[in-house]
Amino acid sequence: MIFELFKTAVSSIFANKLRTFLSVLGITIGVAAVIAVVSLGQGASESVRERISSLGSNIIMITPGRVGGAGGRIATALGDILDVDDAENIARFCPSVSAVTPVLEQMLNVQYSGSNTFTTVMGVYPSVFQMLDLEIEEGRGLTEYDEGRRVCIIGSQVKEDLFGEENPLGKTIYVITSAGSKQRMTVIGVLKPAGQLLMFRPDDAIILPFSTAKNRIFHTDRLSLIVAQSASEGLTDQAIEEIDSYLFSRFKDENKYNIISQEAILSTVNETMSILSLTLGGIAAISLLVGGIGIMNIMLVSVTERTREIGIRKALGATNASILMQFLIEAIVITFAGGIVGIILGVLTGRFVGNMMNLNATITPFVVLIAVGVSTAVGLFFGVFPAYKASKLNPVDALRYE
């Protein structure tokens, strides 16, 4: 009986090809949108996780905290809390920490010949290159013998902005300080493109020896932040406890500093990307709802057009249940077909857009199953009312319908 009802439903579907195509198109677009958006969201999330995890999980950052304002005043950042002694003491008193660098950082104007760019100028210890796995593409990196010298390493984007195709090695650039003075620096190296690394973007940075940056650019002992590295990934939590113990003993207030680990950043990124994927998926799923409403409208039209056919079938002994089942099968077949085509279109769209954005769109079987299941459920849900209406038609009234 089910097979016969299925054959009847398919015959009815192909009898109205244009109407069926429009119904299938609505579901196809909805399923394709959900799969493409979710796959791109997962791909973006995976890309961010890989970039963060590529440094391992033993990088720790210490930044100034914030003080809450009483009586409704706005909380303010404590930009003058950390100093060089804090970085040195963390290295000295925290045995689980293997490397530390103080960081001075500010966005400044940098000039070369007729070109200029507004970029991040940083003062660090040479150890930062090993800690953040920064690689030199041209020239050389910083060493301890460069402390106090007017030399710098530039990121790949800075090279492009200032020099274009010109070889930057040995050239002199000028850093315009916040006080307005011009400090010349000689380029001794260019970094390989690195993308976003935690709170840093080396591609858009100029890296100076720490003492050079301190004495010639920033004129302060107060640090932007401190970057530390635990001896191993397994000692990261212990290193954080040791750093927290030192800083609390110094400031007597845990709100005056922040200790941020890669695991904490990764956890936040995962939560944020999950919320973003769900939100975008929910927006895309609205098109499924629209497609379902379209199916209901088409099925109601079909019931009206086939009123006399329904009356004849009932007069020949068809039950309400068989009429109900026939129209439900029609709705499910339409949505299932739309779901299959939508999966193919969604996968192709996700991969195409992913290639354009340099993302690896992640298509998981779970997402595909959910998309097909939801599309079929939409057909079932929105097909119930037209099918129920058809099953309740009075045979006599249906036979007299023109």
C-alpha cells in the first residue's frame, strides 16, 4: 500500500513540474545556505584554532589590569603598572618560566623616502623570536649585542608599504615618536609572513631592541605587557600560579594585572566561534522556514485543484488515512529532493567561497544529516495541514466540486 501511495505521489509531483521545481528550489536554497554558512564558520574556527595552537600552549601574557570607577565612573586601564623589574623578577622567581620578554608597544608613523605607514613599533628582547616562533625571511634577527643600537626588524606588510619591490636591508627608516621627534633606524631583517599571533600581528610591526625602543622612542620603564613562556606545556598552569603569586605579592590587588594564557584565549575563541556559527546557521535556517511555507501553499493549491480526484478516490473506497498519507508523502518527497540538491549546492558553495577566503570549509557528516533531517521535518510539518484538509473532504461535496 505504501509503495502504491508513493507511486501516486510521485506521479502527482511530475504532473506539475514548474510548481514542483519552485517548491524544491525553496528547500534547496535553505539547505545550501545552512551547510555553506556552517561549514565556513567551522572552517574559520579551525583556522583560528590552528594559528593559536601553532605556538603551543605555553605562552603566557601579563597585561595591566583595570580599576573600576566608583559612583558610576568609567573603569580605567592601568597603563603604568608593569615595569622592566617585573619581567626580570618573573624570570628570576618563577622556576616554571623558561623565557620572558618585556614589551613596549605603540602605533606610530614610520617614514622612508617618500613613503610612510602608521604601524606598530615594538621594543622586545631577542628571545621573543624563539618564543613566538618568528622566522627571518631576509637579513638577520636581533641579538643581545644589538641592544642600544639603531637597528630594527620589519614585518612583511611594512616592507611592502614602505619599500615595495626595493630591497630594504641596510636602508634607513624614521620613526616619528609621540613627542614629534624623528628617530632613524637601519633595517637589518625582514620577517616571514606570520599572520595573527595572539595579541601580536608581526606582519604589520617594526621590532626594535628593547633598550633602543625604551631610550629613543618610548622614554619610559612602564611596559605595555610582558610575554612569558613556561618550560613545557605541562608546566603552564604551574607557571601561571607562580606569576600570579609574585604579582599579587607586589601589587596586593589581583585587579591590577591580567594573566592570559593561550588555553584561555583558545577557549574564548571556541565559544565565540560557536555562537557565531549558531547565529549564522540560524539566520540561514530562516530560508528553510520560508521554503516550508512555500511547500504548504503549493500543497494547499494542489488539494484545491484535486478536490474532484479526492472525491473519486473516496467514493472508490480510499480511507482518510490513505489520502492523508498520499499528500504527506508528496510533501516529504519534495523536501527530501530539495535537501539532496541543497547538500550538493551547499558543499560546492562552501568550498568555492572558502577557496576565495583562504579557508578550508569543513563539511561534517553531522551537519549534512542535520540539514537533510531538518528539511524532511519541514516537509512533514508544513505538509500535515494540507494533507489533513484533503483527508477530511466530504466525498459528495468533492465530487460536485468544479
